[in-house]
Amino acid sequence: MTVLLLAVLAFALAAVALTRRRLLWGVAVLGVHSLVLAALYFALSAPDVALAEAAIGFGLVTFVYLLAIRRTGRIAVAAVECRPLLYPEGEEVVGLVWELLELLAARTHRELELRWVERGEVEGLLSSREADLAAGDLVPSARETAFPRVPLLPTRIVRVRRGNGPWGAISGSREAERLPRGGRLFPRRGELLEALERGELGGAVVNLLELRSFYLRGTFRDAEIEPLEDADFVVLFAPDEGELAEALREIMTELREKGEWEELLRRYL
Amino acid sequence: MTAALLGVLGYFGFGIICFLIPRARFLSALALVCGTISFAIWAPGFPRGHLGLGDWAIPWEGDALAAAFWGLSLFLHAVLLLEEVGKPRHFYALLTLLFGTVLSLVLSRDLFNLYISLELTSLIAFLLVGLEGRAAQVWASLKYLILTSCGMILYLLGVGFIYARAGSLSLPALSAMPPDTAIRLGVGLLLAGAAAKGGVFLYAQWLPTAHGYAPSSVSAVLSGLVVKMGIVAMARIAGAYGAGDVLVALGLITGFLGIYHAFWEKRIKVFLAYSTMSQLGYMLLGFGWGAWEGALAYAVAHGLFKPLLFLAAGRAEDEAGTHLIQRLAGKLMLSTRLGLGLGTVAIAGLPPLAGYAAKGLLFLNLPPWGKWALFALSVGTAASFSKLLPTIVRGRKGWKPTWGQFTLGLVVVGGGVALCIGKASLLAPSSLISGLGAIAAGYVVFHLLRKLPLRPPHWRLDESLLALFLAGCALLFWVLLH
Amino acid sequence: MAAQIGTVLGIGLVFLGFGALLLRRSLIWKLLGLNVASSGAIVFLVALSHRPGAVPPLSGYPEGTPSADPLPQALVLTAIVIHFATLALSLAYAISLTERFHTQETERIEAASEEEMER
Amino acid sequence: MKRALTIALLATLLGILLFGLTDLFPPAEVRPWAEMARAYGAGNGVASIVLGSRLYDTLLEVLVFALAMVGVRYTLKPLGKWREPVVPERGVVREMADVLLPVIIVFAVYLAASGHLGPGGGFPAGAIAGSGLLLLAMAKGIERLSRELHEGTLEPLEYGTITVLLVLGCLSILLNHRGSGLLVAFNLLIGIEVTIGAWVVLHYFASHRGEI
């Protein structure tokens, strides 16, 4: 009776494990399956085998698999924080781009590993392969156009002027390249914003989403706006990650065809 | 027995120590000396015995098959030591361990011991194939690993079926069992599993890439010796149970399909790998029809000229900078062309070389229609090798022979001549005519067929797996219904 | 009865594992399937060692109690280790391949490695 | 199409195997093993086969294990080191690791040394010791431990253990020498070898930069 129960359980667990989508779940369930098998061996009066299965089949195999997934199954994302696109909310990460990345991870059978970075770090991380892709507040600078990229949203780079004083922009970004001489660079958007509010800056070179966040904070009610150039928010990929870029492009096409893209835009913007 | 075990132990021990000590080639040579002495002591008596105590011990027995393979592997070991100088020490270590395992495997008469020995040979083979770390090699090795693991799972199930009925794992005990369903099924599973290791067509589609992409000295050992271990296991199992007709069927399949693929293959080493698959057909036919002497002679002969071909092909790729047969012509040195040429005429069966002599021995002991099948296979082999002719005939003058190739070539010629002199019927006009006739017919067939727009399928992992299971099921049905 | 159930489970697991091996497209999933299939073969052998009412093959049980067959259990101990060894090696290969080709789809890996060989 | 074919094929295989089962029971009688076990000085039938009458299989198995680990090493080595893994900040984890380490080692040694009497043996013992070691290493910061357990010293130890095991095993087969002391020695040697193998491999998997 015990044997029958354990056998059914073992079979069901194996079937569940092998039909998972996420590798991590598959491995975890298979670990439990191994433990059940060990119990089954014990019930079949084979304690030696039960011990070996528990130590090797459960212990070592699961361990090796988990370590291997840690190696192969990750997409290292360099994330530049940007509200509606990619931003942390409590313990979670949310945003339009995050949804896309999750689709990408599911399609390539890999897990996402996110690391919040400053805008200026992106280029270095991608070229040293420490990140597989970068996303978020990302309009590629002239040097970054060398990386494979997938455009997501059209935007515009604008100059906003509120008073007298130097211009400001976020360092390493496309906007910084359009900065007039004598402008000041800031590593993070928050610092740029604070400088503006303190009145140290007379204006800033920003993209439309940043402009929007300025408006939401009420800093820029009465500013004059001068458009500079049209650009795109993109996801950038490390040089040899053409495959990943291709996969994301496919996802985008499918989303557009099914009309889900508009739905996503409406939800986040 | 004691001598044989000590020889194997010497190989294993020196092999392991090779990992640690810089002068690995020298240690490997010591292992060779050890093995040779042990061979000289045990071979005359054909000892039998058990490793261990009681009913569960592992039966070991020397016989002609074991002796033939000991001789072949000791010789190939010597050749590779001559050929490969200055490789990293783990190369010599793995090579030594591989030869040691082969020596142990051919003596074993126990199903499970065969299983572990097969696993060990193929494990070392995986490592050797992926040793240089090029992606294609690693993938070939992984494909090899996945397919043979499937085969070994089938084999393990077979062991279970046999053991449950017979209560013993030794092959002699198997031969005493009445052929009921469980035993038949068990034998079928064992044969399918061993076939996946042994390079039989449909069961082992890993072979073309694994042997074609490996470094050429590794391909030489794999083709010359390692795949035959699967065939040895099949011969032992089928011999104990009396399933010769299965081997004949498998031999015909692998013989003709291998030739079909080899005929249209463009890359030289992959071409040689497909040819290995077809050559295994000769041995299976021989073992299946009980012509052990001929099958063994052919296994040894193939173990001589195929390594020669692989070593020469490796040199050829280096010299010409390409692996396409078409582009090799005109670029090879005389010494390389001589090696390739000697291998080609030997495999095609030109008298009085080793290939001809072994084929002749095989020919003598076959039933009439088997002779026709063998003749057709010979024609096919000659036809597929005809495409190497331009490469061999045209080329540069340079002369840089390697010791390994030289020794192999010498033995291919010398062994063949010795066999022909020893067995007078091989020099009878009718044999000579049929041998030369097959080559001539092959050359004609080559020119007739080469323009045909036939292209054999490309075997990727999924197709190979499907082929393995399909052929495995067919084999099980055959064994159950017979 | 327990032995019969065990053998059926073993064959079922082999079936499941081979199914995953053939139908899944990702390399790591294929290897996971292979792992399940090999554990199926092990269950099969262990079940064959069992006898009705048998005790484990250890001394210390009263004379005359039927004991399970120690030989298949010994074989299985060996087979478990071998399967682990091949699994570890294949995972290392898989890592090395994904490192190079940045994909786990076997078809793409195969195509990419063929391409590499042509170069 | 391919899917259907595959499933049909596997179902056929399943059918054949299940059909074979109908004829399988009852299996052959269990041969009396107590005598043989006593001759080897073992109380465990399985151990007496693994380390006694089929010791040769076990020696080959040790070789399989060792060579697979060699393969893992040579495959992962060219990939280079992964950047420093995260070390937990809390001291509790580290202290627990310090306490747990001797417990795991003692348990593993017990399993190996009593393997000829009851369930246990060198392989599970080595697996437990190796994976326990790595778990603790991860808790303490893997770099620290791998500096202490340097590969340059581990490798000779591993190959030396195998050589001793091979020589001892083959001699015991040849000279027909038996006894429980020998079994304990085999189990301990196998345990050492498997511990080193498991540690090295897990360590390689954990610390070498693979994909990404």
C-alpha cells in the first residue's frame, strides 16, 4: 500500500516536473521526486540504495542542477530606473519594459537577474559582458549605437528652460551629448531634479518621459520647451547577444500583431 | 588470469599517474610495456577464472577475440605514442586509461561488467572528442553522450529482465536459459543498448560528428578500436543467446546505409566516419553467421587501415587548410598521399593487403547469399572511396612521413601478405578475381552514380534520437517474434 | 505486489524521461528528461530485488526470514554514481555551449556549431 | 506530426516493456548471501557484493566518477572565474556553518566506516561530505575556503587515493585476501575520493563563469 502510494506520487511528481515552463520549478519538483524515490527504495527493503539516492540523486544532482541554472539560465539586466518603463515598487520590479523582459526570459528559458545601475555605467557593463542587456531610461548615445538594439518607444529630446543658469543633463546619456557648453552632468535623475528645484540650473536637456516626471512633480509648470531631435527608447544588448535581440524583436512583432502592445502602452503611459 | 589482471592494473595505474607527472608519454609507454608482458604471459593459455568469490563474482575468460583485441590495442597504443609527441599530459592519461578499459572489456563475460566497461570507454571517448574545446567538438561529444546514455538505459533494463529470470549476470548462465518472453526482451534490450554504443547505423547517429570532428589521432582510436567494443558486447551477447540473425540484419542495415551516406559526404573525416559505420557491417555479418575468425580478422584489419586513413586525413586537412575532399586535390604532400592511398586501396580490398586478406577469410565461411551481400558491400566501399582518387593522384612532392603512419602502413602491407601466404586459398585465382572485380565494379558504379541528385538526410539530435528508438523498437519486435 | 508496482513505475519513468528528451527543445530540459529516464531504470532494478515480505539484505534478522536480493541493489549503487557522473559532465558541456552560443535550443546550437566547423 | 510520431513510438516501447513484465514474475530465487558476506567480514549483503565479490566493478566505477570530474574540470576551466559570489552579511549563518562542519564530517566518516555493517558506504558518505562542504563554503564565502583547499594539493591527493584504491583492490582480488578491515579501508578511500571529486566539481560549477 505504501509502495503504491509512493509510486503514484513519484510518477506524478516526475510528470509535473517535466511539464513545467520554468526550469527552476522543474528542478525543485524533481528534487522532491528524488526524495520520494528514496522513500520508495526504503519501502522496497533497499536501505542502501535509499541512502545513495538521497545523497546523490537528491543532494548532488539537485545541487549541480541549481548551480548550472545559475550559470546558464540567467539574463543579467542592467536596469536604469525610469517610472512607467522600469522601476522598483516595494520588493517588486514593475514597468512596461519589465513585462517585455519577462516575456523574453520565458521564450529563451532563462531567468532574469536585475541590477540597478546609473545611466553612465551602461556602456561599460555591456562591453565587459557583465550585463547581457540594458533597459529602462535608455536613449542610446552616439557611442552606444554600436550595440545591438531593439527600439521600444519613440520619444524626443528637448531643451527645457526655466530661468537663468547653466544647463543640466544626466551623464552618459544621449541628452548629455546635446548639452550646450558649460552644462553640468548628474549621475542620477533625482539629483538633476533637486538641482533644478534648488534653482542651481537654468534648464535641462531631457527626454519626454523625464519631462513628464518633472511635470508630475510640478517643477516645470511655466517653462519653455525647445525640441532638439527625435529618438527612441531602446533595449541595448551586449555585442554578442544578437540572438537575444532577435528574440525580443520577434516578441515585439507578435505583440503588435495581436494588438496587445497598444493595451500595454495604455496601461503604463 | 593473474597476468591479465596485472596488465590491466598497470594500464589503469600508469594512466592515473600520467595526470600528475610531466613525462606522461614515457609513463604511457611503461603501461604499454606492462600490457605487452602480461599479454605474452596469458595469451598462450587462454585462462579462465573469476574476479571475486562466490556466485556473484565476475567471470573472466581469454579467447581468440580477447587476444585479437589485446594485440590490436597494444599495437595502436604504440602507434599513437609514436605519432603524438608533446601533447598535454591529460591526453596521454586518457589514452592510457582508454586502452586499459578496452583490455579489460574484451576479457569480461559478465553483463554488468560489460556495462561499466562500456560506460568507461565511452566516457573517456567523450572527453577525448571534446578535448580541444571547439564548440563543434563539444557539441559532437554531448550528442554522443546523450545518445549513448539512452542506449545504456535500455541496456540496464535488459540487465534487469535477464537477471530476474536467470538469477545470474554471467553470459554462460544466459546461454542455458529457455528463451521465454522476458529473456528475449532482455536480449533485445541489451543488443539495442550495445548497438547504440557500437556505432550501428540508426542506433548511433552520433558517430559521424563525433569521429568526424574529433582530433584525428582521437578519431583513429575511436574508429579503430572503441566503437568495436559495442560490437564485441553484441557478439558476446548474441553468441551466448544464439541471436545471430539479429546481428546479420543489423550488419546489412549498417553496411548499406553507411555506404549510402559515405558516398555523398563531402567532408573527409565525416566521410571516413560514415565508412566506419559501413565497415562495422562486415564484422556484424561475420559474427552473426558464426564466422568468428573472419570477423575478427576484419576487425583487426579495419583497426589498422582506418587509423591510417584518419591520421593521413588529419595531416591532409592541416596541409590543405580545408576539410572538403574536392579542394584537397593538388595540395597534399607525397607522404600524406601515400598514407591516404594505402589506406584507400586496403579498405577497398586490393590483394594482397590486410583488407583483402581479412575479407577473404570472412568470405570463406559465409553462406552463399551472404557471399553476395559481402560482395555488394565491397563494391559499395570501393565506389565510395573512389572519390579520394584525385586527391591521392595529384599533389605536391614534399616528403614528411610520421612514424605512426609509417608503422601502420608497414603492418597493413606486411600483415596482409603474411595472411595470404598462410592461407593458400586467398591466393587462388577465383578469390583474386572477385577481389579485383569488386574494386573495378566499384569504380564504375562511382562514375555511374555520382551525378545522381540524391542527398542523404542530415542527422540532427532529435532525428538521431527518433532513429534510435525506432530501430530499438523494431529490434525488440524482431527478437520477440522470432 | 510491491515489486510489480515498482517495475511498472520504473518503466513509466523511463517513458516520461524519454518523452521529455524527445519533445523538449531546450538542452537543459532534455538532460533533465534523461535524468528521469535513468532513475526509471534504477527503480526497475530495485523493484526486481524485492520479494514478498522481504527484509533488507542485512544480517541481524532472524534466520529464515526472506531477504531482498542484494545483487540488483549493488548494481544500482554503481549505476546511480555513473548516472551522476555523466550528468555532471553533460551539464558542464551544456554550460560551455550556452556560453558560446547564448541559446539552449538544441537546433540552434547544432546549426551554430556546424557553422563554426565550416570556418 | 513529429510530436505524434514520437508519442506513438514511445507508447510502442512502453507497450513492449509492459508486455515483457507479464512474463517476469516471480523472479528467480534469491541466492543465499549470508555465507559470502561472512567470508568478506561484512554484515551487509550489498556491501559484501560491492566491495567483495564484485569489487572490480566498483573500481571501474570509481574511475568513471573520477574521469567525469576531470572532464568537468577541463570543460569549465577555460570559461574563467565568476566574479566574487555574494557572502551573507549576518554572522549567524557563518557561525552556524562553523558548528555544522564538524557534524557533517563526523556523520560522513561514520557512514563510510560503518558501511560494511549497515546502510552507508563510501559513495553516499563522499557525496554528503562534498555537498555539505560546498554549502558551508557558500555560507562563508567560497573564495576563502577554496584558497584553503587549494587545487594544487587536492589533485595529487585525489589521484593518489585512486591509485592506492586500484592497487589495493586488485591485490585483494588476486591474493584472495578478505576481512572487514579491508572493507572499512575501501569505504574510507572511496569516501575521500568522492568527497574531493564532489567538492571540486561543485566548486567549479559554483565559481566558474559560465553563460552570461
